[in-house]
Amino acid sequence: MLRVRLAGISTAVPGVRIPQNVVLDWARRTLGAKFGQFERMAKAFENAGIDTRYTVTDVSWFETPKSWPERNEAYLRGTTALFVEAAGAALKDADWAADEVDAVVTVSSTGIATPSLEARALIEMGFRDDIMRVPVFGLGCAGGVSGLAIARDLAAAHEGARVLLVAVEACSVSFCAGVPRKADIIGAALFGDGAAAVCVTSASGRLGKRDILIGRGTQKTWPETLSIMGWDVSDNSLGVIFDKAIPDFTRQHLSAAVSDALSNLGMDAGEIDRFVFHPGGTKVLQAIEQSLDLQPDSLGVERKVLRDFGNMSAPTVLFVLKRVLETDQKGDMLMCAFGPGFTASFLPIEGV
């Protein structure tokens, strides 16, 4: 079996930085009069564990209602630019030229792009005209892990294959300025924009200073849980579905799901030196620690990523992975993220 290695990794955020207190001020002015319980829910902004987030638009863009075409145009413009930035940085980290990439997996669920983002960026990036394009939509927050698993399997299919994964989201363009629901308030308190890219290959030999090996992924989808997370499509926006039961669901079901995933991968819980989780929110992180009986605040990197960037959906877990690898973490790691379905996606990483 071909071994797949991580050759390069990068992250990128848009140029517009918004402190959490500014988001709260905006939400109070824009949504407060339309939602009678806003002040009670304003605590979600204060308790989110987020200091700052980034957006593909300027702050004034959120002051007036937007149509669906306006929102999607902002998505296309912002995510294409983020794609180019993140992909270019990952290629540089891997010391690859763009025309050496055999396949590109693009993960994004916060807008509609047809042609997809890698086609829009093809000329600027310098990809070959025979590159295999694999756009993936609908994975939501699980996209970083599932997308990397897809990229890994493509690399493992052909000896020496070079595959680029780009996970990019513009969550902010769907912020509701109409008649908000509770989920819209929570979404405004949590989500931001960003991108991450990873280069993987089955080429033989050590890459760079150390080997980062990527195993095959596995997933768990719970039946009859479609209402927990996803999009509620309206006339002018994608309204977030973010059920308040997610922390409790995580607390009750994660441990068994991790055990099953490790069994599927031929691993044991005692072998895991570090979990790498998608930081969906502070309550979710607390539920993860409780379910897996982890030491309090053992997911410190996850909390720092949440603090610095908010929940960017699919790219967020890759931000965590990059920071974990920068600590020179070695041994067996298990990546995990939850997404619509309701699904948990797992991927083993070995740092040598």
C-alpha cells in the first residue's frame, strides 16, 4: 500500500478583521429590534471564546439587506481570492510548482460556484489543463477532515501523485439582516471566513525536516439527524441550522463514535497522542473533553484558533492541525470534525 505524506500546509484569512465587540454592536443595532430575546442571547457573543474574526467584505456591507445574487457574488469574489492565497502558500511550503499538481480537491459549502473555485483560479494559479478537479459541496464543518481524506485517497491511488486540498468558506456573507431566528444569532456570534490548503503525495522518500503520514479516513453518520446542522435556504440567503442540542449530542455519542472509528482503522485509544478537533464552539469543546475524559483545557490549540478566527467551518480544523504540527507534535494523532448529516469525520495523522 502506498504511503501518503503531508508535503505542505497553509492558512489564509481575508484582510478585513472584525473584533467580537464590533460584531456584537452590529448585531444589537441590526437584529436587536427584530428579535425580542436578543439581549438574553447577547451573552452568546460574550461567552463564545472569540476575540476576533475575518470577513471577505467590508464592515459597511452588513448594514443593509442583501439579495441572494449579491451574497453569492461576495462569496465568489472572496473565496476565489482566498483559494489563490492559501493554495499558493501551501505549494510554496511543499516546494511544488502549480503545474506539478495532478489533482485538486476544493471543499466549500457557503456559496454556489459553477464553474467551481479551482476552475476560476486555474489560470492565475498556473494549473495544468489536464488537472483532475474534485469540487465538494455540503460537508460543512466536517469538510476539512473529509476533504483531506479524499485528497489522501486520490494520492494513494497512483504512485507519486501530487494532490492539493483547498478548504475555503465565506460564512459571513450569509449573516441574516432580515427577521432573525435563534440560530441566526448564534451564527452571527460564531462564524467567520478563512481558507486552508494542504499538499499531499504518495511520492517516496522523506519530505522536508520530518515525515507527516496520513492514514485513510472513516466516518460515522447518525440516522434521523438531518435537522441538527445544515442550511435553511430562503429567498435571499442561506440560513444556518445549528441545533442547540449539538453539545449534548456530542457528550452522549462522541466516545462510542471514536471507539468505532479507531476499531475501523485498526487502532486503539491508548495509541492516540493528540486529538485534533474542529473547534465548533466553547460548549462543543467542553463536551468533547467530557465525552473522551480528556484533561481540562487539553484542547488548548483548538481554543486559540477559535479565539483568533472564530468558527470558519471546513478550514478551521486545518488551522488547528497546522498549529499542532508547528509545536513539533509527534506520534499518532486523530483528526475529527462534525458536519451536516449529522456526521463525524475522522482521519489518522502520524508525526515522525
